[in-house]
Amino acid sequence: MSQHVEINVCYEQILGGCTPCGDNMPQRLVTMIAEDILDTPNINTLFCVHDGYLYYLSLPSRLISSLKQFETPLAKVLPSHPEHKGDGVYRVNLYGRSHIAIKFGTSLKVMSNSEEVIDDYIASNNMRVFDVTNSKGEILLSIPSIYRIKVEAISKSTQKIMYTLIFVFTLILSWSEIIRLNIFFTPEKEEKPLIDQTIRLANEHKKGNPVNKDIERMESIAAITIRAGGWIEEYRKESNGSEHFLVMLPEWVSRDYIEELGAGVTTDKTSDGLIQARKGSVK
């Protein structure tokens, strides 16, 4: 099968829809819908939650197994997309076929047919059309990839904060030590250059800095969570050293992953079948 045919087949199999979403786990909701309609839990998808509704484009992952990736400009039909232009028909013409995503209010659907049939359909319904054929497409991601991106985003933002704290903390301690050395130097110590003393002290503070240990701990939690196919909902470390976190894991995760999170972790299952691994006081 040529790549042109495979791409058109992907478009013809895209499931588009919209459903109320009072849930804070839209990934799970998309998976449940796709499993029911597409008859597979293994999907690639793009989705967003807007005004309490989940809008999504999904297709079976098996259809893109021979493609490097599948991306589509029809992603612009999603209300969260920066180039979304409101209700109407978003259209892509490829290799003699026409593929459209139609959004009106809280309705979203995808259709494919010959260009002539789609032309007639649009004309008979007097629809506003946005031709996105030559626009940049968005990649439909697998659910595990979405989890990983979410966890990495949390981890990176937290790391930036933590590394800033390390820098400030080390700088304060280093300058405090410089002032102390400058005031209380004995003649013997004056023989050693101040810069060498400062570098040594800064390195000592860095090695013994408790913030470094906190970063290592959070990176460990993130690594375990990613390997299990989950994500971190909340993580914090109190000034007294107590640790608090809430990690969401898929229901099939083994007990080994829970044990790796450390002592004091309790688990329970959500109504969506996910596992909540909780430690300390979290929302």
C-alpha cells in the first residue's frame, strides 16, 4: 500500500467528537470513547477541554504503524488551537480525496469522500469553509506519549524552580562566607587567595545542600511514574522535610512500581479505573 493511500485511510478512520467533561482526566475519557467506538484502547489522538466539553480527534494506532508519524491540519478545528477560527468546516484536500472536520457549537465530526461529493455537501448546507490543506499539521499522539509529555512538563518546570533556589542559596552562603573570611582572616589565612577559599566553600555548600537531595528525590518519582505510564498530579516538600505527592497510574500497573515510590504510600482506584498513589496531605 502506497503512503498516499495509507494517509487517506487514516483520514477516513479519524473519529471526531465532543462530549461533556466534568472530569480532570480527559486522557482516560478519550481512551474509553475510542475503545467503545473504534474497538481498540490503542489510539493516537489530539484533544482539548473547552468550556466544560472535551473535543477530540482520534484514530487507531495500528493505522499509522508503517508511517513515521501522522499529522493533520484538521487539528485547527479544536477550540484550543491558536489558529482556530470558530465554527465551520475545516477542509484538507489530498490525493483526490477531501477530508473535513465540522464544528458547530458542541458538535464535532469528521467526514471523507471525493472532492465533488464534499463540495456538494458543503454547498447544500451553506457552511463556512476554512481550507487548511497547506497549513502546518499537528501530530496525533499516543496516550502514553501524552502522559510522558505532561510528566516531563511538570518535572522541567519544577527543576527550573529548584535549580534557581540552589543558585540563590549557594550564592548567599558563598557571599556570607566571603564577608566572614574578609573580617576574620588571620595573617596565616591571608596567604591563601580568597578566590580559592570561595570556590571550595561554594562546592562544599553545593554537595551538602539539602535542596539537591530534594531534586534527586523528585526526579526519582518522575522517572518511576513515566516508566509506569502515569503522571504526577501534585508534588511538594515541606520545610520540615515531609513529602507529599499524588501520582496517577494506569490500573494494570504492578505492585513493584508502588513500592519504588517509597514508604508511606497508599493507593486507591478512581471511578475511571486509574490508580491513585498518595503520600502525605494532598488535594
